[in-house]
Amino acid sequence: MLDGSPDSPPGGEAHHDQMHRLLSEGVQLLAGNRPSEAAEKLAQAYELDPENAAAAINLGGAYILDGRHARAIPVLESASRLEPDNAMLWSNLAAAYLGKLPFSSAEGRSRAITAYRRALALDPFAPNVWYNLGLIYLQQDDLEQAAEAFTGALDTDPTDRDAALWLKRLQEGAPGANDAGADPAGTS
């Protein structure tokens, strides 16, 4: 989400400077975990230059962090046409399609899986993608795919305790192994 490399927008140097300033302020607000405020700045930057992939990616990320998943979708879909080879963008788009997992629709989960798979095709070690896929597969009661995804998460990050716990539960056939709504680490 924190991609601060703006392209040169149309409209002259003042226009470019204003868009760049708004983008920078939005990125700083995102880094400070202030997604609502970031979204305001980033929406202004995006309005000034809807062809700027950095503005779109960061705005979509701010919307996701602020729980406004549906608002993120068109922004991130637009960005995916601008930067189709950006794994982070596809990961963000998957999160937007998915929304909150316990409340996600079958269509949202399907679109999220497709976007996560696209992210992995671009970067097999993209952070959190395998783990998120595992949770979706658990929600769908596809335990074989869930185990494969949690194995991928551990290949990506061998210290991922949540993925290790889910994988252990699946291998042991533990009760509640397909309850993706629960926090496997018990921290929520």
C-alpha cells in the first residue's frame, strides 16, 4: 500500500506538485495508522490524476484499512489496468473483494482467490497471501486446499505461528479446524 512513486500527471507542474504533496501526506497518514485521514488526502490526489497508480494503490489500501472494502474495488481495479504486474496491488484487490471473511459472499471469496492467485503468480513470496488463502479455504470447508495454502505460508515465512497452528489442526483433524472465523492464536 505504501507505494510513493507518483507518475507525472497532466496539467502542469503546479498540478503535479499538488498531487505529489497530497500523495505524500496520504502515505504518511497510512504509515501512522490513520486510514480515514489518509483516504481523504489520497482521494484528492487520485481525483487530480486517476492514472497515477501510486495514488490508486494507496487510496485502495486506505479504504481497506478503514473497512470500506466496496469503495476500494473500483479504485484498485483501475490500478490493476495501470500496473498489472504489481503483486501488492492484486493482494489489496483480493482483500477488497473479500471484505470481512465471516461476512464474505461466495462471489467475493471466489474473486479474492483469483486475485490472490494472481499475486502469487507475480510473487510466490508475497506477504500474507498464502495465509489469507488458507483462511478462505477453511471458510469454504476445502481442507485440502487450506492445508496447501498454510504450507505455502510457512514456506514463505517459517515463523508464521498462526499458519503452523492451522496446519497442525488440519493434519490432526482437530475439531474446529474448519472454523476460519476464529483466531487460531486466540488473540482476538
